[in-house]
Amino acid sequence: MKIINRVVSMLSVAAVLIFSVPMSSIARSEESVKGDVNADGYFNIADIVQLQKWLISATDSKLDNWTAADFNNNNIINSLDLSLMKNALINSSPSNTISVSSIEELFEAIENAAAGDVIEVAPGTYDYSSYQGAQTITASADGSEALPITLKAAVADKPPIFTGRSTENGYVMHITGDWWVIENINFTKSQKGIVLDNSNNMVVRGCEVYNTGSEAIAVRDGSCNCTIEDCFIHDTGINTPGYGEGVYIGSAKSTSGFDYKCDNTLVKNCIFRNVAAEHIDVKEYTTGTEICGCTFYGDEMSGENYAGSFIDIAGNNVNVHDNTGYRNGNKKITAAFELHEQVQGWGYHCTFTGNTLYMDQPYGAEDTSRRMYVVDGWYSDFSVKNNLVDYGSGLTAADSWEYYNSDYVTYLN
């Protein structure tokens, strides 16, 4: 069970508790909106940030309307008012729409998120490492099926940019809560872009994830029923090409400390370009992944750590359909899709239908005796239908044994 701290402060508790200001020393305004300490006519996250800065005597802080901060009406402003103010904001607006335009407001909104909240982020660049030296933006609250938590661009065609300062460490966003929707946001310049740990029923939609030291999106540690759709994923593996996957689902058997079961992930209508490792890697112990409508450009695949195909599969019951792949002359790509039995009994019962692959040549560039298979999975049982492949002479139906490296292929009608 997840335990969510609904009153998370950006301050140390000690700093706030010792700072109380009697109101007799400050002029009282005649009228106010409760909580509207910056006197802009609205009570929102900006007011909480302003009060927190004022309580620690930050140089850029002032209260334009102190009356609005005195939530317990005792003519003293202290940490109790701040706590009451946060609770009031959580429960105030029927629309639950929270507008943010600074890194402080972004962290505050995410840390205090509740089911049904819609956090709208203004255009701009948000460097998470500038906020108290953070190593990630953590989202731990839970939404629900009826009331997901939505984090989205305030202006869809002007996505905010969430960034770090180095591709060597950190995650741009680490999501451990359930029922979140992340929409139309750019993630860049960190070791990993988005990491889902024990985060179920997640949706990442219309996002751009790029310039990461290793993988762009990791669905990890028991995260199930997650959707990644309409995303543009590019320029991954800047520091470690062999671990620069576009989407990484599950965990390898060689790792420890994770729940390997990451079932029913949907990757839909995504574009992958300049991805150093596999575009999508489905690990052992995972079941029911669906990959459809995606476009793979193989130009910059490094071949490191055995990365030699658009999709590498070690899980079971994976459905790969209606995707398009372009090898673009990359010698490191030796098959469109590969299956591996990393654990006995895993890497089976997959389906490949309606895929269109431009593989440039019928045999490998580095090993001229190796067939450029549509699916390379010699040990595995898998099913195929309506796949097309171009070996440099135009598209042809991949409907016979020569396109599939296995003795256990089922050709569907």
C-alpha cells in the first residue's frame, strides 16, 4: 500500500516552526480572497510558494496581502497557516485545475497532487536540478480510474521542457503513483527520461523524450497496464549506448530489487529516431505487451550490448503489429525483430502481423551468410501474418520460412 504525504513542504520543518510573525506589525488589508497572498485575485499554487519564501525571509519574498495567509485568524502567520493553506487549496476548486509557471510551483503541485487534479504547465524550461538540488521530479500520489491525475502542457503546441543539467545522472521524472496522465511535455538532459516504478494504469501521451544518457522511458518494478502513445523518442544512450533503449519494459534477470512483472504495456503510434540500443526492449517475466503503429529509424543503433533489432523480446504473448521499420543501411541491425529465451519458458507465443520493414538487403552486411530475417527467434513458437519486407528491390510478402528463423512458425490466414 502506498502512503502519500498530502502536506509536503518545500521547507525544513525546523525553519518554519521557529518563524512566526505577529500581525500587529503589518498593515491589514480591508478585503481579500482567502489564501491570495500575492493579491492577484486568485488562490493557487503561486500563493503557497510565496508564503513559503516569505516565512524563510527569502530575498524576493513579500506578502501583498497578509490577511489572506492568516488561516486560523490569530493574527500570527506561521507553519500552521501554511499547512491549513495547502489543505484548503487541495479541497478548494471543483475543477481541480492547478496552473504552474515556475519550478517551485511545479514541485509543489506534483507533491500535493490528489485524484482528479489537472496540473497545467505554462510554456518554458523547468530545470529540476535547480530545485533544492533535486535528482528527479517525483510523482507519488495516486489518482483513480474515475479521477486520474493529469500533468499536461497548458498550451498543447508549446510544450514545457522538463530538463536536468547532465545526461550522466538522474531521472527527469520518476513516477511511483497510479493513474497518472502525462501529456504534451518534453523531457530531456538526464540519465533517464521517465521512469515508472510500481506505477499502474499510467498514460504518457504526446511527449517528446530525448538527449538521455541511457534509456528514454523505463516501465519498471511491477508497473502494469501502462500506455505510451503518440510520443517522439530520439537521441538516447548518449553516455551508455548499449543501454540507450527507447522504451524498456521490465527488468533483466541479472538485476535485483525489482518486481519483474510489468504486464500489458501498450506502445502505440510512437516515432523512434537516433536510438542507440533497441527501440523497444521487452524483458523476461513480462506478459501481454502490445506494440503497434510505431515507426523505427535505425540509423544510429550502436549494436552494443547485442542491440541488433528494432524490437528485442524476452517476454511472452507480445503482439507486434502495423509498425514500420527503416534499417537505413545500418550494419548493426541484423533482423527487424528478435526473440530471446533469457529465462526458460519465456520469449514465446508472440504474434507479428501487418508490419512493413525496409531492411535494404537480404543478408547481413557484417556476416554475409546471415539472413536478414523479419523475425529471428529460432527456438520460439510465434505467429505471423501480412508482414511486408523490402530487401532493396521493393516490398514483398514475408509469407514463408525464408523470412523467419524458427521451425515453429504459425502462418495465420
